[in-house]
Amino acid sequence: MKFSKKFKQKIEDGSFREMWREAKWMFVYIRRYRLIVLIHIVLGVLGTAMSLLSSIAMRQLIDVVTGFQTGGIWTAAAYMGGMLLGSAVMQSAASRIAAIINIRVQNGIQAEMYDRMLRTDWQALKTFRSGDLINRLNGDVGTVANGVTGFLPSFISGMVQFLGSLIIILCNDPVMALIALIGAPIYVLSSRALVRKMRDYNKRMKDIGSQVMSFHEDSFRNIGTIKAFGIMDGFDSRMKQMQDTYRTAMLEYNRFSVIAGLVMSIIGLLISAGCFGWGVYRLWSNAISYGTMTMFLQLTNMLRSSFSTLIGLVPTAISITTSAGRLMAVVELPEEPFAREQADIPEDFAIRLRDVSFKYNDGDTVLEHVDFDALPGDMIALTGASGEGKTTIIRIILGLIRPNEGEAVLQGGDKELPLSAATRRAFAYVPQGNTVFAGTIADNMRMVKPDATDDEIMDALRLACADSFIGKLPDGINSRIGEVGGGLSEGQAQRIAVARALLQKAPVLILDEATSALDEDTERRMLENIRAKGGVRTCIMITHRSATAAMCSRHYELDGTALRLLEREETT
């Protein structure tokens, strides 16, 4: 009665319902690889069956040797050896198949998850830290892949071994079968606490793991800043605090596991002792032969082992479904509209924001009733105090976010397209900060145009005034740079980022404080190059320099949440 109430409570509080939903999500991948998973199951079952038959062959061999029955000793030995060899071969083949499935499933799930993360709504994805996403993409995907490839075959093989051992014992000695099954109710009842503890533990440990990975990523990404401020000791302390949290959680679970394992082991030993004592009594009373006694010992050990394996799959299932739930939390995020479409961009077009208002999910209103126009041939300056929404306007233009009110469109001729992921190829974007990746300079450039020739790369670098310092490097455009542009100055990294955007040859170039680290003369020459020879029809720049704004044909200023177009004389 108490158990039924507990079970009902678990169903009502959603624990089992949640696990079932996660299991169904995983079943999609099992179906996708069903043929090779089926081969794995068949090999595992055959190996288990041969192992069971080897115990019968062992009884026959021992009974022939001891004279309990007549027969060819070599025939019995060959039969037993064949079963053992066959079992070993089948298990080895199953192990090889499992490795093949695992890597295919892991790569498949990981590729799908990565693609999904790239195309997820920008605001929704920003609720996760990058270290957490990396942990899910690697650790949780690996756990789920192992579950898809190993859980079902292990369960079926364990059931075959359990039922096969039980049937053989039952056919030869029902009393011994009863003794062997005494521990089953105890194992089942114990699994209730195991399920609850394991699920809580898995969620807690995976969350802590994500926090640690995020902390590590942030630390190494900003290691120069940490050193410059001399705050290494503070980060050491934070690291040790996280380690203490992890250690406490791990040791709590370990204590539970050790106690539970000890109780299970004692129960198993008592059951084994009971089976052994009953077998010895039967042997002493001449009711069974030495061969039968040996078979009983082997089968009771297999019975107990298979049952322990089946019970052990409970925490495995919890770990797998917990990881599946963490992946589902990302998969179920909304995909950005038109993420998998490419709009037909008109030859000449304007960018228009009409009466646009916007606020982030977790913040105050950033823009209110904003109007903005960028026409072909415009070079536009966008100025205003830091943090007032200039980058937000750029994100709306790029379709990363969508207005809460008003509309943002790309207008060409009689065609009007909402700004979205589908129109993003019309823009080349250089964000603020260092956006250079580890690898060669050529690798960085070819990210936007994989088939670009060396001459095309050098032309873009010249337009961005980057050819002068790249020409002095030992390997030119094939020179290697570290993470976040390691080995380059901020100004050099910015020039490479601008050159990369120019190589893309998009009609609109957006520079988000992308020249802040350049001296005014270099910046002026770069902008003149872009205007004269960059192949750019429209350029939108966020800048804080009045001289840069003065070079532009139009100047918008953001004041609080309002945007206004400055008159030309006011700009100068």
C-alpha cells in the first residue's frame, strides 16, 4: 500500500512522466539506427545463449569424467569449448558493432545539436552560458549516444541471461530457483530510493559541471585581463569553491552508493550461500551429480549477475534521460524565423525601420518608436552614448532580434522583405571586439568565401589597410595567429575583420565600432577605400568619433530610447 502511494506520488509530481518524455525523444534515434542496433542485440543474445549452453555442456563433461553418466569425453569437451568460444566471438563482435554505432550516433546527434544551436533564436540561446552549451554538446550528447547504442542491447541480453538461467535451474531444481529469487523483491524495493537519489544527483552534478566549464572558458578567454588586474588569487579561490561544491556533492552520492552497494552485496552473498548450501545438501544426499552441482553454481552466479545488471540499468537510464532532458531544453528553444531559407535579394534596396520599439526579454525598453532609413549609396553614422541601443538597431537589421512593435524591412522595387535570417546574406558585419579566430590569416578570410584566391584576399586586405603589416609577416597570409587574434594588436585584428567582411562582397557593410582601435589617419584611409573601391553600396557605422561621422552622408543619433536624424550643418 505504501509503495503504491509512493508510485502514485511520483507519477503525480511528474518525475516518471518527464523520464518517459525524455525516453521517447531518444527513441527517435534508436529507430533511425534500428538495423545496426538490431544486429548488436542479436549478437548479444547469441553470445548470452551460448554462455548458458556452456553451463549445460560443463555438467555433461563433469558427469562423464566422474562416471555419473556414459558418453564420449572428447565430444562433451568439444561441445563445451565450442559454446565458450562462440560466446567469446559473439561478445567481441557485439563490442565492435557497439563502437561503430556509438560513434555514428554521437556524431549524428552532435551535428544536429550544433546545427540547432546555430539556428536557435538569438535571445533564447543567450539564456545559456557558452560553457554550459559546450558541456551539453559534448558530455550530454556522449551520454545519450551511449544510451541509444548500449541500453537496449544490455537490457535484452540481461533479460535473456536472467530468464535462461532461471528456466534451466527451475527445470532441474525448483527449490534452488526459489532461493535464487528471494533477493528480487529486495532489489526492486531498493531501486525506488536509487531512482530518486540518482536523478537528483545527475541533475546536480551536470549543472555543477556546466558551471565549472563556463568558469574555465571565461577565465582562459580573459586571461590577459586577469593577469593585468593581478586578480589570479581571486580566480584561484573561486575555482576552489567550485571544487568544494563538486566534492561535497560527489562524496554525498558516493556515501549513498557505497552503503547501497554494501547492502546489495550482503544480500547477494546470503543468496549465494543459500544456493550453495542447498546444492551441497542435494549432492550429499545423492540427489544430484557433481556436474549438476557445478552447473547450479555457475547458473546461480549468472542469475544474480544478470539481475544486478538489470537493476544497475536503473541509474544508467536516469543518467541517460537526464542528459536527454538537458539536450531537449536546447532543442525546444524556438528556431529563428526563416533560419533555413534564403531570400531573393533585390539588386538595389533600402533598409527601413518604421515606428520600431524593442525591449529585451530580461530588460527595460531600449528603443521607442524609432524610424531609420539606409538607402543605396548612403554612408551612415550611428552615434549615441554607450549602452543606449545602437547595437540593438544593428541586431534588428541583421534579423537577430525582431521589433516588439513596428516593422523592419528590406525594400527593393515593389518587393518588401521582413529583415530576418533569410535576408542576412545581404549584409557583411564587423562586430565590436576581437573576432579573429585561431588559424592562419587566410583561414580567417576564407570563412566568408571558401573559394577565395590569394589575390582576392590580398585585395580585401589592401582595402582595409592591413597589407602593410601582413607583408612583414614571415608567411604572409599563411601566418598563424592564436585564439582571439593572439599575436596581433587590436588595430591589426580589426583590420583583418574588416577585410574579411569586404571579401564577402555583400551590398551592405555594417561596422559596429570596428575601427575604434585605429588611429584617425588609418581609419580615414580605410573608409575612403571602402567608399571608392570596396564594392559596398551602403555602409552603416557605429562610431564615437565626430571626424568619422563627418565623413558620412547621413548621421543618426540615439538619445535614450529615441533616434533622430541630424541635419547636415548640425553634424559639421
